[in-house]
Amino acid sequence: MSRPSPQAVWAGYLLSLLCALVLQLVELPDALSAARPLWLPLMLAYWALREPQLPVLIPAFLCGLMLDVLYASPFGQHALGLVVLVYIVVRLRSFFIIFPLWQATIALVPAWALYCFLMFWVDGATQHEAEIWLRWLPALSTALFWPLLWSVMELIRSRRGGDED
Amino acid sequence: MNSLHDSYHRPLFPRGPGLGLRTLLLMALALTLIFYDMRGDTLKPARAWTSYALTPIVWVASLPSRLIDVVRGIDSRSTIERENATLKQQQFILSAKLSKMDALEAENRRLRELLASSAHLPDQVLVAEIIAVNQDPYRHQITLNRGSRDGVYVGQALVDAHGVMGQVVDVAPNTSKALLVTDPDHGMPVEINRTGLQTIAVGLGDERGLRLPFLPSNADIKDGDLLVSSSLGGRFPAGYPVGTVYDVKPVAGEHFMEAYAYPAAQLNRGRQALLVWNRGVQADADAAAADEKAAAQDREMQQGDDTGKAAATPAAKPDAAPPPKPAATKPAEATAKPPATEKKPAPATRKTP
């Protein structure tokens, strides 16, 4: 299969980030909202692993700022978390991509946990104290959604690629 | 070179700043932003513009819940008829209560005038629709469809039919953000309705509701006590229900008790909220404070020639028996009076615990 054109990749990239931002905002029932998967980190990690030539750091930073505004958290909190997460994923890319999907799912759990920890830490540092164990739940739910996201994105890509090329 | 696309160009600078360096720079930038955001208002415009630009995304994200609402809105005829009957009955009862309320309010006003108190029942309200709920589970914030164009101001109290919901923290031209009473950043002065004990209710950030910290260990408070808002601090109108105490327990190793309360307002139900203008009270307090400051300055300036007058006025108006209309109710009137009398009203009309 030939590679899709860079324009198509870029369009898909931006569109998927936008979708992730919307998914991050969609209202969930109270019981589920603590377990909302971290859609933006998921999407950014996917692109960082799949298309290493794409710039991810700056988009991660900008998406983080948007998320901060939408969540009314301190300006820069999610930006910090996303930048650190993306750095780790890019740095350890060769490590993550040698695994089959289910092992990569497990290997990525520490990355999500680190993101949760950064959010928790900034919240603590800015005197916004809400320390409950539920804070670590997104790390788990995000890991569960990783195989799903990867397969769905691959499916979309293969179909689009087949149409265009 | 088979894997490279035709449009691939060799970059001008084969190696930009390394990944680690760029990450460090961005992290430093993010930390600086956090620092300045917590310290002052310098980043407010950036935030406002971004939030304005992101309005379409918020709208798209609210579509699913709106769709659910629409689907739920499809009712059968019999349900609607039944609901109509219930509502009519309720409306009848409420209007009866309201007419009684009018009489009580009039009586209350007369009694308050007799007591020369400045507290008014707040009557200027505005119905606002809740257009978004913050999806961060640890920030209890809502967005309302009223903003500075409707006269909403930061610190304005927000109530619903059952009690105090929270206060406005951020105002944009057409929308405003409000912090709910259960947010961990939120604290408000409350009064225990049964005993009149004044204390502070802090949000817990989860479904357990409110916490009343640092109660004296002999405080008279028990399960089922109703908390009502207190006008201390000048933000909330007095007398609205805030919550019901459900647990009182001593803190291990401390000399304090803590009480927990469920919020009275139905925070996660309903789409409407009521904005209450309590600015009169606050403006009075501000005006009184400003007058006091001005009076102090005046006294310093006129100490030489005006001592006789300043000493005579407090004697003419002893604070044990204030006049029926105290100065705090009318700041304009207060400014006209000689400076020395204005020290009194603001603290005297405030109820202290």
C-alpha cells in the first residue's frame, strides 16, 4: 500500500485532534466522567508513533492551552502534561513500536499515569485540592481505549489510502 | 528513496534544536504561564480570546446531550396532560403561598424599619440558562448564557429554587462562568438556621457536598440542621438555604469538630439558574468603607481647626439608638454628613457572630 499524500496526513491529523478535543468535552453521566479517557493524549501519542515526521510538540502545547481554557484550569497545566507525554512517546518510539498492539497497550500505561500525575501535581501546586483515588482512573480507561483507537484509526487510514492512491 | 513522497523537500536546516531542548523550552513556557495565571490577571485577555475562538467546539460538544434532551422531550399526550394537571395544582398552591409571602414581606419590611436595619430582601433577579458544565470532574463550574451585557458581575450569587448554587467567577460579554458551592475552591459564610451559629462552608469537590471545618468542639450542631446563607462578606443574600448537615464528627488529634452537609440546591439537575443582585448591600459596604477612609483623611487634614465639630457630632448621635434610616442604606446621604459620624454604620448594621 502506498503512503497517503502529506496533505491528506495533515488534514487527518488536524481533524483527529479536533475530534479528540470535542470528545474531551462531551457531557458524560457523573458516574462515568471520572473515568473519561484522555482523548487528546491518546490521539497525540497515536500520531507520534504512526507518523514520526509530523511535528507533535507544538500542536500538543497548543491543544493543551485550548484544553486549559475549556476546563478553566490554570493556563498551561494541560499544555505541560501533553508536552511531557509527547516527549516521552517520541523518545521511546522505537521501544513502543516493536511490540504487538496488546503489549504496547500495557507499555503505554506508565505514560498515561505520568500525565495523570502531572495534572494532580499542578492542581496541588495551585491549591486546587481534590485528592481522591479516582484521579488515577483515566490512566486505566485510556489504556483500554488505546487498542480501539489504534484499530479505528488504521481502518480509516487504509480505507482513505485505498480510495486516494 | 522509494518511501519518500515526490513533494518531500530536504529541509534547509537538517537539524533544528533537538527534541529534548524543545521539550524543555515548552515546559518552561508552560510553567511560566501557570505561574503568571495564578499570580495575576495578565493572561485574562488571552484566555478570553481563546475561549471566544473555541465557542464552536463547545457547541459541537454539547450536541449529544441536546439530542438526548430532544429525545426525552418527546412525551405522550397523557403524560403531558398529567404533568399539566400537576403543574396547575402546584401553581395554585404556590400562588396562595406567594400572596401570603407578600403580606409577610411587607410585615418584614415594617419590622426591619422599626429595627432600623439596612438589610433588604433582594428582589432584582435574572433567569440564566446553564449552557455548559465543566467536564473536568474535579472542577465544579458551569457556564451561563448571561454576561456583562446583562449586568452580571464577578462575585454575583447564583441560586435555584432550592438554595444557593454558587457564585460568578468570570464574566464575558455574553456568557459567564460560575463556581458551584461544592467546588473545592469555593467557600462561603453560612449560618446554622436553628442556632444562628456563623461558620464557613467549604466545597469538597465530590458528591459528599460541603464541609464545615474548625467548629468549636462544643458547638451546637447536629444532623439535619439547615444551613442558610449569611450576609457576612457581602456576597450572598442572607437567608437562602445552602445545605443540610448529615454528619458531625470530631477530628482526631484536634480540638475541632467537622460537619458535612449536602447542598440544598439541585446542582446537577435542571438547566436554569437565578442570578441575584446583591450589589446594593455590597455597594453600601464599599461606600461606607470609602467614606470611612475619606473621613479619616479629612480628620487628619482638618485636625487643627475642626476638632470642636468632630467631637460634638458623635455625642449628638449615640450609636446605641441609631435613627430609623441609618447612613448605610443611603451612601449618597452619608457622604453629605459630617465626617466623624460615618465611622459607625457599616460595622453596626452587620451582624457579627
